[in-house]
Amino acid sequence: MSPTALSAVSPEHGHVTFLGAGPGDPGLLTLRAVEALANADVLAAEHEVLEVVRAHAKPGVTVVPTDPDPSSNPVPGTGTPQLTVVDGTSATAGAPATRDAAHLVMEAARGGKRVVRAVLGDPGLDTYTTEEMLACSAAGIPFEVVPGVATSVGVPAYAGVPLRGAKGMDVRFVDARTASERCWMEVGASEGTVVVSATLDTIAATAGELVAAGRKPDTPLTVTVAGTTTRQRTWTATLGTIAQTLKQAKVLPSPEGHRPVIAVVGERADAARRDQLSWFESKPLFGWKVLVPRTKEQAPALSEQLRSYGAVPHEVPTIAVEPPRTPQQMERAVKGLVTGRYEWIAFTSVNAVKAVREKFEEYGLDARAFAGIKVAAVGEQTAKALIDFGVRPDLVPSGEQSARGLVEDWPPYDPVFDPIDRVFLPRADIATETLVAGLVELGWEVDDVTAYRTVRASPPPAETREAIKGGGFDAVLFTSSSTVRNLVGIAGKPHNVTVIACIGPATAKTAEEHGLRVDVMAPEPSVHKLAEALADFGAKRRLAALAAGDPVTRPSERRPGARRRRSTST
């Protein structure tokens, strides 16, 4: 059924979409999958992919998460996974009793609901999903299948292990949990690549099965856990040495030995080749937990950039934005803007754009009110916020994106060409005087108006505070002096193993005044350049470790006790 046809399904006729959510990386969802999720009334998802798919579902969708361990508590007489029905967007304690997955999916579809049944990897490779498809067909319920990236294919690609080479050898896929003796004999007798789904605590036995079936003990082998996520970790060994390799890595024995892994057996898993092709785990900030002390409105773009470097961003707002205590000044300025009081309006932050936009909406105004007024933005992010509002700035600094850079490019007042000599400057209550002083020196009159107040945010959860002080974060990005002061005030001083990255000299000075060692400085005051500078630092650190023959570790792994804790959580 086409997407158009799906959208045209009438309320009295439901529909089921069996959707593959991929191996774990949210970026591997297909466009069709995102479209289906946006239209879903009911989302039935395995616990491994629930957070991946829920982000694309509409508000109020009925979420049906899987039981934490479906195999441990099957519905009597079925062997199919159990599901917990939860209305709304999150699971809660004390939810209704679990029921058969196929029954729930069909029941919702019979009620006229669009149901998305999301599974790990690809639905065509999932036995339970096939049974549910057959049940829908028998009941006359229309369904479609949205393929996903199969775990057995996606994980090796992220581990830098191509499954086929120039020789074009066979590739065989085996689930170690259900493989028969005959299956092991067949793959043992072949010379092709074998992709095995297993668990950490069974992979050594799996290697033994392959050797017993005819594979040589020196056959290369890779084992990947948490594939395609920033928690991914890959070990390279041979069938004969994998048990010792995992023991030396202190991942076996382990309380989490049941964690699923993908193992690739054959010449394609050669260590030298993987060193050349391991593109994912060699990202400059791979696996780094990076603290982003920004407001919720400011953090997403920076967090997305950090993810592109392999980092795991953790957003902790250190300031909250509130309206000015006396709004009359802002109200007079906005009215003056409409009546022609100003030649220019200068925006020094995204929050200033937001404050003016909200005041416009309060008065029933829109971007057309800026007609005839010149608009300046302090940098790219502020300019983007203006463009989103429908206003294209006339002036953005050509050099340094700061108040100083804005002054350097600002034209002096000329009574011949400028009919009005006044500038409207909406800004924070704690902003510096650099821009005001510069504009006055250029001959302009400035209405310096408090558009919003910045106050210290509430402290983060105790777990986050402990991670900050105890070295649980690999790096922290400071984008202003206030973020330094506020983070230390609400959460404590970051541990000395944490890499400190600052957006500029003033912020670095504040960090040093609080006893912090500044490791990274942005080449220019831009959050984009700050993240880029941290990535460069991570890349150099990684190359230095490789050149010295040392293992590549994250900064947080250098703190006392970190190695012991990691060995119990990998």
C-alpha cells in the first residue's frame, strides 16, 4: 500500500505497519519509517528501539512497549513477546497487565487505529513479526512492511568489517541461540564469511562450535557489542583466542554477559583490514560524554554537531530565561519600533529575537513591522533565528561574531544618509556594555532595553551532579562566563580529568578563576567553532595514543577506579 493510500484509510478501517527500526542508531531509520511513525495512533515497540521510534511519533500516541525481557515471561501457550499497554507517551509503574502482542496489534487495528509495530533490525528477519503478519492476514487486517537495516548487516558496517570482498565468497547468517548441529557443520565446512548473532557469554562456546565443525582456530573473528551506537565496542581476535581476549578485556565473566553481540568470522574480519576501515569507532570524540550547559532552546544544534563527532551529549541548562521585572520599557520600545523611532535594531542573542517575537505576537504584529528598519545580528545563530521569524538581517559581523565584531562593521552615524540616529538594543539584563559604548562612539543614540532576564537554573539530578564532580564526563563546553559560574553553583566543579573547552578568553578566565584547567579554546567565539575545536583536540589525543602504542581511552577512564567500574559495565 502506498503512503498516499495509507493516509486515505478511513477511521473505521485500521492498518498495521510492521517497521524495522534498524540496529540502534536513530539516523538509520528510513524516510518511510519516519512518515509511518508520524501517522501512528498506536506504537507497539520492542524495548530496544522504543526511544528511537518514539521521538518521531505524534503527541498523545498510545505507546505499547515490550516487556524488558520478553523471552523470560512468555504468554502461556504462545511463546510470543509480551507487551505492556500504556496510554500516552511513556511507560509507568503499575501499568495494566501484559497481553499477547499480535492480539493487541489486531485489536487496535480493528478499532480503526493506525498501528506501527516496530522491531529491532528488519521485520523480515524476526520470527515473531512473521507470526503477527500471518495473524493479521488471517483476520483480514491490512498491513504493510517498512524494511529496516538488518542488525547482522548494519553492525559489521559500523565496525569496519565488510562482509564480501573481491573474491565474492558466500556470506552466511547464523543465530547461535537456535542453530542446530547440522547448521554448525554446514558453516564450518564452508570458507565464506559467517555472521553470528550471539551473546557475550556464549561467543566463546560459539567459536568452539565452529572449530569443532572444521574452521581453523586461527580464523579471524570480530565481536561487536552495542553496535551502531556510541556505546559500540569491538574486539578483534581469532576463533582460538577470543575467549582469552574477552577475559583480558575484563568483560567476561560479567553480570551483563547476556548482552547481544554480532560476530563476524572469516578473512574479512582481519585486524589489519579493520584498522583501515573502522570509521565509526575512530571518530574524534567517539563515546565521549560531553556536558552541554545550555538552555533547552540553545542546546539541540550543538548537541547534534557533537553527535556527528561520535560524542554522547548531555544537556544541563545552567540558566533560565525570564521576562523583565518591569516590562513597560520593552513595551515602549516595541511601539517605537512600529512608529518609526529607530533606524536600527540590533540583536545580540537568540533569546533577544525570541523576546521581541513574543512581544510582537502579543500585539498581533509580524515580521512586516520591520519594514524600513535596518536589522543587525551578532552572529550566525542569531541571524538564523531572525530568518526563521521572516527577517533577513542587513548586518552580520564579517569577522569575530561578538559585540566587538559587530561594532567593527557598524557604519558611523551620517546625518545626511541616516534620517534617524537611534538604535533599539533588546538584550539580557547582564549583558556587557561593549556594544553600547561602541555605537555611542560612532555617533548613535542607543535605547538599551532589558528584553529578558537570565537567572540561575535549578540544580540537575543528583546522579548528574555526582558525575560532574566525580569525573563521569569526558568534557564540558562553556559558552559564556555565566555558564561557568552557574554550573559550579548548581552542580559543583568538574573533576580534574574532565576536558574544559571555552568559547573565548573571557570565559576561559572565569573558568580559571574557579580553579579549572582550560584545555581547549575556540579559535573564534562561536559554539560551532567550539565544538569543532573539541573534536580537533580529541583527534590529536587519539593519534598521540596510537603513535605511542597506547590504548585509545576516554578522559573519564583515567580517573581513579574508572577501569574497575568500566569492566563491570561493558
